[in-house]
Amino acid sequence: MNIKNDPAINSFLQRMPEKVQKTFTDEQLMHLKVAIGARQWGKHKVDFRFVLSFFSYRYYIVFLSGRNRRDLSVGEQRVSIYFQALFVALVALFSSCIFLLVIYMFKSALGIDIFDDYSSGVWSWFKELFK
């Protein structure tokens, strides 16, 4: 990949005369990208910034959210996989609970009793909502 096609470097080079642009080597541009890359925020879907004053101190708070375009380290990839697995497990658990509740409500609406003289009270509560 040609470093001059990189969006950050291209934007950087467009702000200077063409004869100066041509004087940079690819190695110099790579080092410039590393140096200015940490300062580029880019555009985020959520970009919330404010300053909080506390007595004589001022603190800035930044909340950014958007698509991650960075390369993840091995440790970050591992943590990401664990959180994805946890998220999928929680969604599956929530979906299963909702499914079981719908099946239970359907069974109760049809008047089917699995255990004689036992009710969890969910059907009674649900009927009371619509009286």
C-alpha cells in the first residue's frame, strides 16, 4: 500500500504546496503518520465532551463511541471474544426466558394445568392487568 493513499497522510499533504509534498520519502511519511495518528480523532457517532470544575481544578470528560478501526492486540482480541460470548449467552438466556414465558401464558390461556392445584400467579396477574 502506498503511504500517500492513506487518508490521514493525504489530508496532511493536501495542506502544503505540491513541491514540498514531493520532498517527503515514504519512511518520513510513515513516521509522520505515527506522530500525528495519536492526535486524530476522526468522526464518531457519539462525541460528547465537557469540562467539570471542582474547586480550583478543571477536568475534561470525553465520551466517544463508534466503529473501532484500530488493530487489536492479542490481549484485546481475547477480551473482545469473551465479551462477545458473554453477550451472546445473555441474549440467549433472555430470549429463552421470554420464550418460556410466552409458552406458559399460552398454556394458561388454553386452561392446561401441568401440576394440579399449583399456579405461579403469572396468569392471574396478567388477567388482572386487562380487567
